[in-house]
Amino acid sequence: MPLFHKEMYDDLKEMNYSLIGALWEMFRESAKTTLAKIKIIHNICYKKKFFNIWASFDQKKAEANLFDITLELQTNKKIINDFGQLFYGSGQEKKSEKKSIKEFITTNGIKVKAYSTGQSIRGEVFGEYRPDFIVLDDIETMKTIVSDARTKQVIDFIDELLAGASGDSNILVLANRLAEAGSVAYLEEKIKSLKDWKIRNIPVMDDLNNLIWPEKYCLTDKEANEYNSKIENKKERKISLETKKLLLGETVFNREMMNKPLTEDEREFKQIWFQNYYDPEAIKDRVRNRYIMIDIADTKDPKKSKMQGDPDYTGIIVLDITLKIICILFMQKEKD
């Protein structure tokens, strides 16, 4: 187990005492989701929290994580020996055949429910309990960062969650930094000065190329090949970051593994190029092309709309392009 996992476990233990929440911005494959599942199982076994919520942008992903939790409760012999069967009682099926679960109540009276960020948790209660442990997992995705409407939807969910949580609730946020100005950045700005919140920003390696998890990764293919040649069990072999970077590409690698969204140098359109106005006289005698671009709303599928919130906006832009100048003449967005 790497050192940063021990620090994550410390965060989870502190949630029983002084810590309200933790924001874990960590590279893919850092096991943050696994540790969150362990915490909910701990909440169930020891009755630490009575109404646990797992929320993702995509509700199906949240439901899949609930399925993993129930499967552990059903099959982990150590849990069964110490606490009995917590997922089913007499007369119920002894092993679920489902791949996802929306909600369940354990035999010792703990409720766990899956949500999407398009749903509201306002007014949710379970007996005398309001949601008292909330996991936000992948609330920022590639779908949200390209859509102002979806980003706003997630931010509204965060604001409502923070306003409506019970006084003894804890919030655990599992995230990758995909954008400099998305919902994760918004949440970080809100909590960074709060003493009862912990923020951990952990890339797969630091700026000096020191590995954060050397037991799992190697920097080069050569190192990985030398180590793995002596290891028979494939699950115990190390992963080469050199190969991973080639497979993902530098931009995706930086975003998913280094917590670094696109830098200004990497952008196709530089922020410095943009102005708030243009002079019509400067281009009136230039030959230019005129384009109309339409970005239709994402979906009218009622099932997807219910899962992800309201459909996206339809956007229309009219622009002229001449040498080194792009002029936006008209821009409009409307609800579909």
C-alpha cells in the first residue's frame, strides 16, 4: 500500500470526528473509488452512518458501485463471520444476479442509494435520518466540461447538497482535474479555506518524475520489462508510464494521470487571441468567408433526460473568417 493510501484512510477515519469532507483529486487507477466503497461498507457494518448516497454524473455508474458494495457484503467471509448477512434476510435470494442496484436497505437498518447529479436530494429522508454520508464520484466528465449547461447543472447540485446536508453529514469527492474552470474547480474554491475539509491533489508522479506509487508503476518500458520478467502473476506486474503516455497521448495523459488540464501553450485557440470587440472598418474591404454553425441539444430521449437532467442548449453562431481574424457576428443559445 502506498503512503498516500494511508493518508486517505486517515481522512476517512477523521470523518468520524473533526473532518466534514475531503476532495480527492487523484490520477486514474489511484484506487480512490475502492477506498470509498470500503468506507461505505465500514459505515454499514459498524452503523456509523444511516443514509449513504453515491452520486455520479451518470447514475448507472453510481448504481454499478452500489452493486460492488452489495456483492462484498454477500460474499466476504470475514464480514459475514463478524456481522452476519447484511444484504439479505431469510427468504431472500442469497446472491444477486443484477449488474447494478439503485438502492438497498441492509438487515441492520442502513440505507444506501444511487443518484445522478441531475436529480435533487432536497427533502430526502430515511426514517429520522437525512443523507449523512455522500460520495460524489466523477461528477465532472468529458461530457460536462464541454457544456456550460451541464457544468451549471453539477454546480447547482453541489450547492443544493452543501445547503441541504444534515449537520452530522460527511462528503467525499472523488475527482480528476479535467478543466481549469469546471465544477471540481468551483468546489475546490469554496472549500479551500475551510479547516474541516481536506483537499488532496495527487498526480501519478511529481514535477521531478518521482513516482507516487512506485509499487505499481515504472517510468520506462525498460524498467517495467526488467521487473516484470521475474514476476509470474500478471496482477503483480508493474505498469510502464512510458507506454501509458504513448497510448493515451500527452494531452489525455496530463489530464487523467497528472491532474493537469490543457495549458495555454497546448490550446489550439489561445486565450490571448480573444477580444471583446472588433472594428468593422478593419475588415470591410477584405474577402471573407461566412459560416453558420449549429450545435443541437444533446438529446430528447426522456430516459437520458431523467438520468442526466435537462437537455443541453441548442447553440447558433454566425461568423466571418478572414486572414488571422475571426469575427463572431451573432450568437444565441436556447433550451431545446
